[in-house]
Amino acid sequence: MEERTLRWCSPLALSLLLVLAGAPVSIASAEPLEAAVKATFLYKFIAFVAWPPGAFAAADSPFRLCVEGPDPFGDVLDRAVAGQSAGGRPIELMRRPQFEKGSGCHLLYGTMAMDRLRGEPVLTVSDADAPGGSAAGAVITFVLQEDRVRFVIDAAAAQGNRLAVSSKLMSLSVRP
């Protein structure tokens, strides 16, 4: 079991280390490394956000991490969440072309506008180059600054979705 954990954890740990150390992403490995870094961030965001009690159908309901539309992560995200839990809940990964209100997602990554999920207890995450960019209604928007993956947090969007974002995560956010 320890060998299995180290096998998937090492690339993710390296990716996170590169992000935290501020190492630039080389052009040759930009896409795979960028996807790995974003996948790591998605999983790590969960620990720094509190969802309202009504966000889960039951005490043992899974935490649903959803990917909408084109999936830039491939199996990297699957490996990142395999066997993991969020607040004692197993993480369930779902992929669909589009998710609507009431889909049961707790964290949704996608490139479409997120306005349709306003008011829902969903941590919406998108990319700055997605249609509408930061203004697309996402709570967290990934941005590239100096060849590094960073993120911007829209505190008003988080509050509107009844999510409490940790001050620790807010302090790591960059200004648009």
C-alpha cells in the first residue's frame, strides 16, 4: 500500500513543490505539468473551503468533484483523488459535458460560464482563458503569471454560493 501511495503521490508532490517554489514551466512540458498542477490545486482547495450543512444529502454522502466539458487532466486527477477523502467523505469524481443546478457537485471545474450555478453551494473553478474568463462567475480562476499557475479568488462569488474560504487560501490568491 505504501508503494502505491508513493507512486501517484510523487508526481503530484513534485508538481506542488514546483508551484510553491515558483519554478517556471518549460514550454516542452507546459501542458502536462500545468494540468498536473491544476489537478493538485483542485484536490487541495477542498481542505480550505467549508460547505454549508445542506450541501450534502446525508452525513455519509460523497464529496463530488466534477469536471465539465473538455477534460485537461486525464488520469492525473483520478490518481490524485484515488482513495482520498474530504472531511471524512469519500471523493467521487464525475465527468460530463455540462452540469446544472442540483447536479450534486461540490467542486466543479469547467471552461463554460459558471453564472448558472450562482447561489448553489458549489466551489466553481475555471481558467482565465475560458469564455468569459474571470467574469464567468467562477469562485476560483486559474491564471498563468510568469509561466506559473496561480489562482484568483472571487470572495463575493464564494459568499454568494454560501462557501467559507479559509483566510490561508485567500492569502495565496493573486490579484487579477
